[in-house]
Amino acid sequence: MKKDFLLSVVIPVFNEEGNINTLLKELIPIVSTYEYEIIFVNDGSQDKTEEEIKVFAQENKNIKLISFTRNFGHQTALTCGYQYTKGDCVVTIDADLQDPPELIHEMVKKWEKGFKIVYAKRKMREESLFKTLTADFFYNVINMLSQTPIPRNVGDFRLIDKHVVELLNHMPERFRFLRGMVAWGGFPSTYVYFDRKKRLTGETHYPLSKMIGFALNGIVSFSTRPLRIAIYVGILASIIGIVGIIYAIYRRLFLPSAYWVPGWTATFVAIMFFGGVQLITIGIIGEYIGKIYSEIQGRPQYLVKEKVNI
């Protein structure tokens, strides 16, 4: 007998044609024990992802599709999905099957006990050591800088209550860091635990450059690319400055004085180090100015090309 509430599942997709069939074969038997809707948000896919979803949507009216005119980003796709959900609780999950759909039952049970947020927390990740170390570093930094504690080792696989959804939909910022926004409300929360698998097919949509960008967005909410480049240049200058410091000290201590210009060490170190620090500082200030500028522009978060079963 089905439960007397509506479960919404939001799935952002970008070039996931190889995963849609397998995902739905695993997901539908799980959510069919509830009144449910599955909302795919097609974030400007350039393969046959949209066509694959439409085939299933024609057969099952509980499967819905929203397609963007272009790629607006993963967090924007999730935001769109939240705005179209009607469920009493909402689960967000990626299409790559790194997050197990069978965990939804356990999430729902925790929600029925009164928790408004149920995070899926990773016990183990079948990913590279570099990915694991950088993720740990990111959470250490953001929790050191943020006034809102961000749960560690959780992604966007979670269940939230409709009251949390309403809060997110009324938060005005356009450039979203949903992991922080969900935690900001302070709603009662808990965890379910799982081992994160490798992608079923395809390549990750978060290479190193996007990981760095996502981390910076989490720390300062948003930045424009030119200002972010200023930070990269500042970091590079600082690295060069540190290398220069080591080289200058080495020459000063170990090379004959005939090959040394007095005062060169102090001048070189000061210019390289403080120049790098200044560029980093200007870049950080620019991040906040860029965010203010983008918010003032007031452009829509996304543009919808097509809706199916909505």
C-alpha cells in the first residue's frame, strides 16, 4: 500500500545518455512504493539525453522533463528542479549512479521520524587519492571561513522537507551553493551512510578547473572569471616569489660575493612576495564586487526551452 505523501525526485542531467535507462530501471521500482514524481532537468545536454528521457516520459506521466536552452550549471539545474517540485519531501540525485537509489527508503524513514534534512554521507569513495584529499581540504577551508557549518563528505544526494524547499525557493541569490544554503536554515538533520561508487559510464563533469571554481563559489558564493584570474595570477606570483626567496637566500649564502649585488635579496623578495599578496587580496575583494554586480543585473537564473509532463 502506497504512503499518503508525494515523493519528488530531482535529477540534473548533462550528457548522460548512457545512464538514463539503467538509472530508471533501478529508481522506478524504489519510488513506486510511494506516490512519486521524477523531474529531470536537462542542463543543455549535447547528446541524446533529452530524447532518452522523452521516451520514458511518454510511457510514464510521473516522469517529467525540463530542458534548458543551454548549460547553466549543476546548482542552477537543482534550483530549477526545486522550483517545480510538488512533493512533501524531495530527493536530489545525480544520474551517474555513483549514489545508490536504494538509499531513498532509508532517507524517507528518517524523514518520517521528523528530520527535515537527511544527508547521504560517504563512508568510502571509489575515487582517486587526489579527489579525496582535495575534497577534505575544501571542507576544512570552507568550515574555517564560513559562519554556517557545512556537513563533511556529503554532496547533493539528500532528502529535504517541503519547508526547506520553500526556504530555498525564497532565497534571492542567483548564484547558488546549495550545500551551504540547505545547512543555513538550521533545520533538524541526520545522515544515512553509503560507499560512493565509480561512474557507471562517461566522464566526470567536474574536472579540476570546475572543482576549483566550485570551491571558490562555496567560499565567496560567486565570482566573475576575470576577477578569478586575478586570484590565479596572484597565487602564481606568490609561488614564484617563494621560489625566488629560496634562490636568493641560496645565492646569498653559498655564492661568492663577487657574484652578488648588495641589497638585491631584500628588493627581490619584497617585490615578489608582496606583489603576489596584493593580487590575491584584490582578487578576493573583486569576488565580492563581482557577485554584487551580477546580482544587480537581475538576469534570470536559467531559460527553459521545453517542458514535458509539467
